[in-house]
Amino acid sequence: MPEGFLEAVNKFCDAYDFIFKRFDEIYMDYLRGEDVRKQLRNFEKTAGIIFPLISDLFSREEEVKKWLAKKDVDEDKIQRILEFKRRYSGLEDEIIAFTWELLGYFHWTGLSTRYTFDIRRKFPVIELYLFSGSREILHLRDSVASVYHLARTIQEEVKRCLRGVKGYDIDPEEIERIEDVMRGIELDLGDIRKIIEEIKGRRKRGE
């Protein structure tokens, strides 16, 4: 549990009306397509320990609920905090991306893709958009083989990074997240291999 958690809860509830009014304005700007990072930064500068509570609420809600129960926080205060999460759930990616920016990271929060087939060159094409909150941070349009090669290149860099830091005390939760990704990659690799074999089999049969 973060230091000052209970103080943050009390201050949040004391400033409940002001915070909801401010976030109503931020959310309306977001829905109009505006970049709301500046407003979040202004709020964070004046909110003190309230903003870390908001950040935790969006990034690890279940843990926040456990902390609230452990501290025997009044039910009306708990409901106010959870109502904030429900009301501004559309801002989740923006808040998470902004929180990582405060820590010095450029964090991606969303991915959008589109698939086509280049008939003249006879290969499938992936168009990929990567977002940090509402900001587009990468746009790539290339053949499937080239995009897959990029994924392999990223995996190579992950391997080099882990090899270089294996002597450090790495957070067990980070290791667990890496292992989850590894298991997903292994499953996907089997599926991709089957699809490729199906394509090659159709070609052999002249279909």
C-alpha cells in the first residue's frame, strides 16, 4: 500500500465536487478529440497526493479496493472513489499514458490494425497504428513478412536486454508478465505454422 494512501482518500473525498467538475471538463475536451495531457498535467501539479490515488485506481483497481477494505474506509467514500472510475473510464488510456510520462517513459496503450492483399505483388499487407492514449506514436504499412521480421527484431532486443540485466533484482511481477507473453508467443507460433502449412498445401494441390 502506498504511503499516505488514507490521506489521499480523505483529500479526494473532501474535494469530491471540485474534482468531478474538473474531470467533466477534461472528459468533454477528450470527447471532442483534443489532447488532454496538458489539462492532466495542470491537475497533477495542484492535486498533490490525490493524483497518485487516481492513477492507481485506473491502473490497479483491484489492489485499490483491497487497500480500501484493509483501512476500513467508510462505504460512502469507497462508492465516491469507484464512481469516479466508472464515470471517467473513457480516460483510462490517457491517465495511464500520462502517469508513465511522469515516470519518464513513453508508454503505448492501444493498437489498431487493418489487413489488405496486394494483388500485383501477391502478398498480404498489415497497416498498423500504435497509440499512447489518443496520440498516434507509430504508423506502419508493410508486408506481413516485414512486420513479422520487426516483431522478431524486437524479441531479439528483449533477449539482449534481459541478458544484460539478469544480475539485477527484477520485480517478480515483471518476470511473470514476461512469462505470460512468452506463453502467448509459443501458442501463436504453433498457429502460424499450421496456417503456413495450409497455404503451402493449397499451392501444391493447385487450388
